[in-house]
Amino acid sequence: MLSPHLQKIRTDTRVENNPGDITINRTSHFSTNRHRGTQPEGKSTPGARLFQARKEMNLTAQELSEASGVNKATIGSIENDRHKPELRILKLLAKPLGLSAWYLGCYDLLPEDTLGQRIKKIRLMNECTLAEFAKLVGVDIRTVRLWEKNIHKPLSRFLEIITSLKEWNE
């Protein structure tokens, strides 16, 4: 299925050369209602933030790709909000742009309604993968996943460690 910004127009023409011979000439045309190199205004998405930062630095997608090691197609997919970037990719992109991965990932906008959501936000704002966070806190990855899904609550000694990591909010 095509995105709402993209329309496909296809025409089939049947041509009969000899009786019993049928050839089909096909032409396809794609059109978009967005111009290349533009991003909708006022959006707080990783794609919008990446696009804005790249444009402010006067970098092309190719130049950012070379500087970060992230494929140009991946950058385009992120900027067009077709791909939600992993923290690992955000870290690579953030470095040449002089930004934090949490900013590019819009982690500052994550909800904090439950303990699990707060733990996940603290992890991501500290730019830690599940493995890095688990090692930092002193538990295994599965335990962190269970905390973030609100299936289990951390013991008080782990909660103290997690809370101490919330420096970005002060």
C-alpha cells in the first residue's frame, strides 16, 4: 500500500500485432504532494528533528551518511517518518550533528505515567541500550524489559540506582 503522500498512476495498453499475439505496454508514474528536501513544519518526530538538524548544518543526506556511517536510504526513511530509528542509529547520527541521541529520538517527549514508562525514559535519556542499562543497574536484560513493561517492579536498591540516573531532568 502506498503512503498518502504518494500516488501511483498506471496505464495498460493492449496492442495486438497478429491474431493471437498480445503485448502489453505499461507505463507507471509516481507523484508526490511533498517536495524533495522538505519536512512538514512543527512536527516533533525523530525524522523532523534529524531533517532540521541536517539542514541547519548545511549537510546533504549523502554527507551525513559519510560522516555517520549510516546508509543514505536509512537517513531518508527516518526523515520521512517511514522508519523509527534504533538508539544505535541515533547515536551514530547525533555525533556529526553535535546533538544528543535522546534529542534526535524525541525521548524527551516520552510519557511518564507509569513506573515502567519512567524507567524506559530514564534509560533512553541516558542513551543506554537495554544491555548497557542492565549492566549499569546490575541486573539482566530480561529484568529491565519486565520493569519497562510494568510486569515487575524494581527492588528499592535498584530503584535508587535508576533514580540517580535521572540527572537530565534536574
